[in-house]
Amino acid sequence: MKKRKIASLFSGCGGMDLGFEGGFSIHKDSLAPFEDKLAKKADSKGFVLLKETDFETIFACDVYLKAQAAWNAYFGKRRDVTDVFHAGSIVDVVKDIRSGKMKLPGKVDVVTGGFPCNDFSVAGKRLGFKSDKSHLGNKKLLEENEDPSVENRGMLYYWLREYVAQVKPKIFYAENVKGLISLGDAKEIIAQDFASINGSSYHVVPVKVLKAVEFGVPQTRERVIFIGINKDAMKADVRKYLDKHGELPKHLDPYPAQTHGPSSIPNAKTKPIATTKSAFAGLKEPAVSSDPSQQSFSKAKYFGKKVQGQTEVSLSGPGPTIRAEHHGNIEFRRLSEENGGKHAAELKKGLAQRRLTVRECARIQTFPDEYEFVIPNKLSASDGYRLIGNAVPPLLAYRLAQRLEDIWDELFKKT
């Protein structure tokens, strides 16, 4: 079957891209009982290979050069990705398309983009649309040709909007941190701007916050997801219903159904929340592992419980939200008894206090072991932590893709 084409913006290392394409391994505990059709029998460690989807990424971009190195290293194992990843700012991409310097990547069915969250996160200064950072990264707006009203980091969603206006996909997904919800009327402003693309040709579905743990991800991560659907691509009956009721028919809701944890839906077949114990299944200790990403972990000392990142992960529950700026203060996989460590059996075996490895963080995010986050002379452990923390959990994106596949033929006209 011919693949539906995806343009990925703010791609990072490709968490959203991998999720939308499928074909990666996760622990069986991350699948609900009714999802057996999505994977084959589990291996000896309890991991299953998810089936591939009908989507393929044909364009990706990010301003962070390390993201390109990681993205190409992984996706290059799956197919020829020559010239797919563009190392640069979405602002410059849109400007180049407008000027004719850059050609569109061809027919695009889906656009995805996790526009930078630094300026909306509760962990930051929360400057939002008034960010003093450039679209090119963390430097101040110093360039004479940069417009601080639309080219600052907090306005990058606007350039995602402009890209959508150029390529006219059937549907787009935009992702950000939960903190955006509590930052004044930021959510409403962004939703309204998305809804006004090309004179209101997109229907923006009521925005939701998705909790990763409710979709099989062993992590306490919450993200705001904006979904916009091209009205002109809708089937006539769907468009007629939308025009009459102002919303899509309920059976065409593009958000995925909850699969894990206590459900608000009576009689829903949900599975217990996935744990870090399952996520870490089969991993060897760093000293005896042959995986550079498992060998690598922050050597920062324990600074006491009042400092961020000084807690020990629970093996019986989900892991912490992996943050992009963790670096030295990533949580501990295991604390010593003196520092309040709870993993007595491990300590009794003589296993030392240490922080989470890069691979353990990747497992918490549901990245497969085939994804290399530490590559000699290319990606350091610090790079790996940052890439993983910036990413959308692939399994969460896979849920979005699976739901889209389910409703695609009923939602869109045949082309």
C-alpha cells in the first residue's frame, strides 16, 4: 500500500516521526488486551514489535544539529533518508518556500510539530509569546533582520501555522507542554490562529491534554495536543455535519481512547499503568553493558532532596517526566541506603548508587534499543539526555497515528 506522507516540524530526534511510522518495540505491558492485533508474540524480555503504520516521513527539520545526527542514524537503518532532514529553523524554511528558494516536499497528507515549549513550561520564565529568545535557539534576539514580534521562540507555533498554510495537509498535529493551558489565554489564541489558516479552512478539534501514562507510556508526562483538520478534504457528509453542529461526529474524534489506568469511561477495558520495572526489563548494569547509551549516565553527586532530580525512581510505578535540561540532575535509578534508597534487594547485591542511564531514559520514553543516543564523536551522553527529554514519546504518537488510520477513510475524500 502506498504510504501517506508526513512533514515533521521541530522534529528533534524523531519521537513523533517514529510513533507515526510504527515498527518499533515496546514492552507488552504497554499494550492493552484489545490491542493484540498491533503486535506479535513477546520475546523473552517481554517486548513486542508494533506493526508499521501507513505513514512515512518525507520531510523533517530542526534547528538543533545533534537532532539531525540522531534522526539520520536511526531512520537511515529503515530506508534511504537522503535529504529528508533539513537542519534549520522553521522560520527560514517558510521564508525560503515563500521566496521559491525551497520547493515543497511534494504531496503532504499530515503535518506534525512539537513547537518549542521552553516559554510555556512552568519550569521556565513563562514569557510565552513575549519570549526574548530567537527562533534559532537560546541566543537573544540580536540580529537586525529578526522581527521580535513574530520571530521569537514563543511565536514558533505561528510558523508551523504558516507551513500548514503552504502545504495544505489533510490534518495537522501540534504538541506542547501542559503548562500552556495555565498561561493566560495562550491555548485559545493558538487554537484561533490555527483555525484561521487560509481564511478558516481548518477545523480545530477541541484541545485536549493527554496523559502519557493513560496510553501505556511508563512516565508521568502530560502534553497539550492541537489537531486541525482540512475542511476541504473532508467527505461531504462529514463537512455537512460539521457545518451544522460545529463539531465532528463523535465516532470521528481523532483523539485516541485511553488504554491504561483507571478509566472515566464505564466498562472500558484498560490495563494497569506501565511501570519502570517493565520498561527496564533485560537491561544490564552499565559496567557490563555493551550499549553505549546504557553505559552512559550522569556522575553528578547526590545533593539532597531539596534539589531537583535527587529522587529515586519507583520500579512499581511510572518514571518521572524526562526533561530536556536534565543533564547532571537526572533522577536516580538507585540511591544508597544512607540516602534513603528503597531498592533493598539491589543494594544487598552490592549494586551501586547511580543516576538513570541515557538508555533507561529512552526506555521510559518508549524509544527502542535500536535507537542510538550516544555515538562516539557524534552524540555525547548530555546530547542523548537532551534529545530524549525534548521528544514526544513514540508510543503516544503511535496512538494518535493508529486512531487516524481507523477514521481516515470515513473522514477524508478519496484522492
